[in-house]
Amino acid sequence: MKRTIRVLFSVLLGYMLGFVAGGAEGAIFGAVAAPIMAEFAQVPAFTLNDGLAKVTLKAMLEQRGQLVKDMEKITNDAEAEKRDLTEDEEGTFDAKRSELEALDKKIERKKFLEEQKRSAAAAAGQELGDGEKKELKNYSFVRAIRGQLGGNLDGFELEMHQESEKEAKRSGMTIEGVGVPAAIMASKQENRDLTVGTATAGGHTVATELQGLIPALRPNLLVESMGARMLTGLVGDVDIPRNNGVGTAEWEGEQDDAAETTQSFDKISLSPNRLAAFTHYSKKLLAQSSIGVENFVREDLEMAIKIAVDAAAINGSGSGSVPAGVLQTADIGSVAIGTNGGTPTYGKIIDLETAVNADNALMGTLGYISTPQMKGVFKQTKIDAGSGRFIMAQDSNELNGYRAGFSTQVPSDLTKGTADSICHAIIFGNWNDLIVANWAGLDIVVNPYTQAKKATVEVIVNSFWDIAVRHPESFAAIKDATLS
């Protein structure tokens, strides 16, 4: 205590002398005098900025993790040698425990302040700062999976897990495995050039024998690219008011009372439905620290979810916990080709547009979607006998002047009459009237037992979604298109 007082007094005296001297000379004198006076007090000199250095929560959590590992090593060494702790080991252990307890208090204060900052920013509709965005990009799905696998989740991944638990609690849900909050899912992973030969540029993270990771052949994701409205980070059930009837105007006499007209409203209700996707990784793959492996795991988990959500948005059954997709939404427009289906003509493509237009819904982000096989039919089917034009031009991605998308996510196994399980769907509409809603982030559950004999880990990813069409009149569909 006395040494501390001497230090503070000495440094303060040095700067006071500089102040008395005044001017530029005084500033120089003070800067020189402070460390000299501190040396006189027999303690290291320091600058005023030392106590103001900003320590991130991530760094504090990493420091905590290291303290725990150091303490575990002390006890593990003694247990391995079947002895009690030595006097020095007890002293070291107690010192680290005291440091850990003090650090835990700092972490709690830091967490509280950062949570208040995030809440205030969210309430004001502000974006995260560059520093916070950079920290989010340091999140590792591989470390999170390894942490649950070994029961030692720590560092930034532990902090994000705790944040995810709070998000889930606000939505009335529970996290079964490792939680990933919405902020991580919303952050974009930046592409970085890594040099194997330079340690600071990635040399420490690139595996020597890592071979190229072969991506799976996956369907194109349609609804988001076509303009579906994505709502993320929701909390609890959500009701969206909908105006389903307009007021009317009446011609009245000069002295007559105006007729009272009332608009009518209903609502779209959105509530979370659990979507469970699973994939498998070898333990050797998860042991890698390569940036390439991290990106592979991120993209694999993300794609597994997106494929399921995309398919549900197009043709979800609407039964049980499965949301209803566009094709299963009541009261959308319908265009039929024939009793037993048939090959679509240019006239039928125009009929889809007409069905939407007839309901005063021809507005917004309009476009067609269908299957890749149907795209081939469009490119080979002539509009008429004489013009030489086709329903879809060879170098175009448009149908009837509107943007068109194609994916195997659109069903090709529908039935109409004798055309059993061979009919394809064609949908036209305002895709901005399709709502895809997401609650919280992800819940990653690691199962090391099912595939244990193959040294493979099963990773189950739980997420929560709902899908709704704002106005059924905004869409029309053909459900009986055949290839021939």
C-alpha cells in the first residue's frame, strides 16, 4: 500500500512540476519527470495510457480458460503421481484461484455492460460497430463443436452460447447443445488470403496434409434470391396485421350524409417451428485448425438448414410442425393444363400472370419458378408455328418478360389424373409477399456415440422457423405440367 502511494505521489509530482513550468517546455519536463520520479520510488515507470487499455471480453474469457487449465494441470499432475499438492503448488493454485475469482467479477461486469449496449443499439435500430463485427467474425463453429464434444466449451464460443441461451429464453425455448446467437448468423464471414509460409498470415492455421474439401452437389436456393422477405432474430410469437378489405367510396347528394365504410383487417400469426438438420464429420476433420475447414463446416451447416427452409417455403405441407409453403397456401391462383396434365404452352405461362393481375396483385418483386427439367421444355417449345421464337430464349433467364428461377426444390412428382407422380409445378407471383421468419440462432447438439465405430461425430443443428404468405392473391400456380 505504501509503495502504491509513493508511486502515485511521485508521478503526480512529476506532472505538477511540468504544469507549473507551463508551455511546451513544461509538457516536455512533465513527460520526462514522471518516469524519473517513478524510478525514484523503486517501481517501473508507466504511461497514463497503461490503465486505459481496452480489454475485450473475448480476451478476458481466454485468460479465464487458461487459468482453469493451469489449475487443472496442477491437480492432475499430483493425482497422476498419487500425492498431495506440495507447498509451492498449493500457493500457486490458491493464487490462480484468487485471480480467477477476481477475473470472474470483471467478466460479469463486462458482460452486463456489453449486453446493455447491444440492447440499446437494437432498440435504436443501430448496427454493431466495426470492432464488434470483427469479434463476431472470430467465432468458430469447429471450436464450438469440439468444446461440446470434450465438455470444455470456453472463450468467445462460451460467451456466445450464453447469449444464445438468453435469446432462446426470451422466445420460450431451451438450448439443448451449444447455442449460436442470431448475431453470429447475421455476420458475414470475410474472405482472407492466407500464406502458408508466413506464420502471422495464416501459416499456423493451415494443415500440412489437408486435401481439398469436395463440396456436395446441392440444389439452388430459390425463394430468397427471388425476393422473399426474411425476418430474423424474432422473439416470441409474432402477429402481422393484414388489410384484407378496402374502404369504398359512394356518390351522395349535396346535402346527404356520407355513407360510412369500414376497412377490414385480419392478421398473419408466426410462431417458431423446430427444424432439425444433421450432418456427419470425422473426428480428424474437427481436429483441424485450418480456416478452410472452418469455412467448410460453416457452409455445410448453413446449407443444410437453407435447403430445408427453401423446400418448405415452396411446398411445405402445413401439417404438424411443418409450415405451409406457397403451393399449399389456400386461395392462391390456379391454372390447369388438362385432365391428365400436359406440356405447358406460352398461353398458360401468360395465364399465370393474368390470374395474379385479375386479383389486383401484379406488383412488387414478380417472377416465375419451376424445375430445371421444365426450363429445358421452355427452351424447346415454340411460341407459335411461324415466328421461330421459343417460350424461353436460349440466352435469357426470363419468362414472359419476368425473372425466372429453376431448382430441384420445386416439386416434380405431383399427380393429375393418369399422370401419376410426374407433374411439375410452375409458380408466378410477387415473392416479396412470401415471409420467411427465423427465431434466435442455432442449437448445435453433438452426438459422438451413434457413429463412434467409424470415428465420426453426428452434429444435429436445431433452428426455429415459420413461413407465411402475406396475400394469397399475389401467387398463381400450375401443378400439372408434364415434360411431354
